[in-house]
Amino acid sequence: MSNADKPNTLANAEKDKAPTVLQVIPQIDVPGGTERATVEIAKALAAAGWRPLVASAGGTMLHQIQQVGAQHFSLPLKNKNPIQIGRNASQLARLIRAEGVDIIHARSRAPAWSAYYAAKKTGCHFITTFHGTYGNSSALKRHYNSIMVRGERVIANSQFTANHIRHTYPMDEERLRVVRRGVDMSVFSTDSVPQARLVQLAGQWRLPDGKAVVMLPGRLTAWKGHSILLDALTFLSRDDYVTVLVGDEQGRESYRRQLERQVEKNNLAHIVRFAGPCRDMPAAYMSADVVVNASTKPEAFGRVIVEAQAMGRPVVAFDHGGARETILEGRTGLLVEPGDARALAHAIDSALDLSIEQRKAMAQVAMNHVRENFTLQRMCSDTLVVYEEILAGRKLPGATQ
């Protein structure tokens, strides 16, 4: 094996250069959990004196990668064609050698297959992150998904995701790590949002004075549960609130029209607002009296739920997925039977009835809960610990390297 093919050791990395981590994702586009985490970890690596690299098919968030001090390489990693996956593996192998990559970190399945073969060719360390759960409707799909448990370390973004991995894919428990998503407390803080931003948002959303705000943040897609919330509103007899649906339709015009028809059918036009995408989510949460998460499928983590608590807002969510480990029942929010519109209405009603003193007490518990468990700083620190474990050379059973 040539010198270029030999795996880097921690000693060489410390002596000759900063450790280099290459994150691979399909594209750096719509700011979902995968894309945000990629940018956040790249920034943390740069701050720690490491070399952050990112490979993807590009996208609208490319400037964010560059702003945090990372270098981006354009590859068609979104493509799931087996031939293209093989070509991508060869290109990644060349990139690993040319840039002296120590760790390649895959955050999605198609790029993970290419990264896995590139790592085997070069001796580079290979790890993966599960940002969610995957369907296993066939043996072929199960095999395709299995690439995500072949890393020297396998990171789950919540205990819910970790349990899914344990029950679905055979792997050694020693290689599994839980690194929960984190909230930037310098951004999602009540102290960081001046009154002027709230006034501006109230004007954009046409919020009437004296009305409470029930908000559901989430892109307009059926599994986010907008329809269930609209049904739940029919069980509320009060008229002291408005409901704001915050999220981008992302081309799903037919789904939005479906929701608009449901609003008309349920006689809710006077209390429902379609706000579209929002660039100031801290102000959005502060404008809300209750934040709802009505996802029909379990959220792997549920970033919205944690962000809302960081802003001191009570949360109502369905009792499944990541919500079970991010909400303190009765103390920071309420959990209700998944899919039950009447139960959802009752919980919203209870949240709207909180007294000022109860609301303040709940807000303090919620903010402390996030600070202690779900900060961006902790997420980045825990991820770098995983990288350091690998570079320290601790071999664990079952790793495919």
C-alpha cells in the first residue's frame, strides 16, 4: 500500500497538519436537520482548529458553508444510481488522498455508500449519522439502509432514533453514540429578540391585538399534521385566539389548496393564517402563546419542539418519537394521543388557559431544560468527542474498516 493509501494516525495529524473531516450529504439546500447540522459541525471544527470539508451537489446554503470557514466540493452525491455511486466513490477517494482527509462523515444513504467504498480504498475513517428513521418495506430497501450502520461509529440524533437502530439493524452496541440536536442559545433566547422584530412580524401575519397565537411551524407537507390541527380547532369554543401555520409549501400547491378548502369547510377563515416561510423564527416563537407539533409520524428529534422551549413557550405535541424525550410532561408542555384531534384541542385549550404565573414558571423550566440538555455547544462538543475517539485509534468490534 502506498503512503497515500495509508490511514492517518492521530500522531501524524497532530505533527503534520490539523485533523481533516469531510462531511458528505446529498445537497446543501433546504435548511433541514441534516443541512443545519453539517454547517454547525463545520463551524465547530473550524473553531477547534480542525479542517472542515463538505462534499455535496451544492444548493442554496453553499454560502453558509463558506462563511463558517469550510471548503466545499461539488459532487453529484444526491444521485442514487448505483453506477453514479461508484463514480462518486472514486472521486471521493481522490479527494481524500489529495486533501489528507482523516475522517469521512456520511449523513445520508446514497453519499454513505460512496463514502464507505472510498474509505475502504484509502484507509480513511468512516462514520455515519442517522438523522431519522428509514422505511424497510423490502429486503432491497433494508440492504440500502444498512450502509448507515457500517461506520466505526454510528451516531443517532435521539434516543428514539437509537432505539430504532437497535431494533432494526444488527450492529454492535459499542459503536452506537447518541448526539442529540442542539439549539443555538445565543439566537434562541428571549433576550436576543427586540420588540421591533415582534411588531414587524405581527404586521406581516395580521395578528389582531388582544388575541392569543397558536402556532404550528413546519413545512407544508401532509405528515406535519396541519389537517389534524384544523380539525382540532373545530372543538374549541373560544374565539380569543388566531392560528398561524408557519412554513414553506416547497412547491406543494395542491396540498396548500387542500388545507385552504378545509379552512373554509370548518369555518375557520377568521382565525387561520398561512404565514409562509419565516426568516425570524426566534421572533415567531416569541409571538406565540402555544406552539403545536402535530406530526403524524414520529419525529426523529423534533427541533421545533426544543426551539420553542428555548424561547419559553409551552408546547403541545403528539406523544411519540423524539417529543417523549424533549418535553417534560406537564412542566414544559403537554403530550397527547397521536392523531387524536379532540385530545389535541383539549391540550391547546389547557395551554391557552395558563395563568401569567403558570406561564412564567413553565417558561423558566423549559429554558433551563434546553440549556442543560439540548444546546448547540453540547451537540458540537459531543460530535468532536466521537471524532477524537476514532483518531485515538480505539478499535471496536464489528466496525467494517
